[in-house]
Amino acid sequence: MKADPDLAPVAQNITGLILAGGRGTRMGGVDKGLALLDDQPMVAHVIARLAPQVNSLIINANRNQSSYAAFGHPVWPDEQPDFAGPLAGLQAGLNHCTSPYLVTAPCDSPYLPHDLVARLAQALQNANADLAVATTIDHSDPGDRKIQPQPVFMLLKTGLLTELNDFLHGGGRKMETWYSRLNYCVTLFTDADAFRNINTREQLQQR
């Protein structure tokens, strides 16, 4: 049974979901969450940053599930076939979440903000929204600084599972297409580097 959805989005009412269900194609098929960064698996860095911000953690993984389970948190695979992307991981997380809120982070972003959850929760509450998405500023073009959504960093009410199931059943796969149809808000984080992900072996070595 889900907890009361009317409770405020504070740490004790939020479960963290680490998304580690991808193919790791750009890293040669390596399971990115288990790739070593400073002699520790990347997922260990994400756990260390996210765990203090939430009540509990779950991990979405489609491979090496026993290795992920060794970190001491429940591990659940996608319920959609063929590595259907982060929304499939979100669906798995929502299906196994018992708190009224879920916050997501990918396994390949080891520098995520220490105040990620607090900032998203404040935005969600202020906007009376159902979902809050992190955004940053794209500095790649100094003459045109665009707001860049970071859709795999979101806080949402777990009651959105029905809408997600319908979207996936209809063939939808893109995170932004799904949440743009909902009552959502955004939160701007000024440190874009905190959201950078490590996709290739070269990036892992450069970090």
C-alpha cells in the first residue's frame, strides 16, 4: 500500500531510485554503474551522495543484479523488455516504492548535488506540482545560454505510476515527452558540472 500522497516531500517521505538499467553502449557495453572511479564503482559514489538525502534507496538494474545488491539496497529490473530506457527504470522503481515520493538519479553521475532532493522538494511544494525536474544552464554557446533539462534527476509523486503505465503502453519512451504532459515544475541548479555523467572510458579516465 502506498503511503499518504498528501504528506510533505521531506526526506523521510522520499525514496531514492538509482537508474542503472542501461546497456552502456558508449562505454563498450560495460555496466557503467560498476565501472571504477577512484577505485570505487560509480554507483557507490552516487549512493554516498543520494542516501543521506532520502529515507531509503532502491536500484534499477538489468544486469549484474547480485553485484548491485551487495551495496545493501533492493534491486529491481525493468518490467519492459529490451532495455526500454530510463522511463522503464522509473516504472520499476514506482512499482516497488512504498513512500509517497520518489527521486531519481542515474548511476553514472557521481557528482550529483548534496542538496538535490531538498531543492526539488521545495520547488515541488512551492508550485503545488506533481513532479519537479532539475535544470541547468548550457554554457556551450556564450551568446545563447539555454536552459538545459536534466530529466533523469526528478522528484515525483508515486501516484503518477498510472500515467506512466499508460504512456509506456502507448509506445512512449522519451522522458521529457512524458513529464511535459503532467503538472510539473523545474528547479534551476547553477552548477552544471554536478550533473555531468560519465558515458565513455575516456571520460572515466579524465573525470
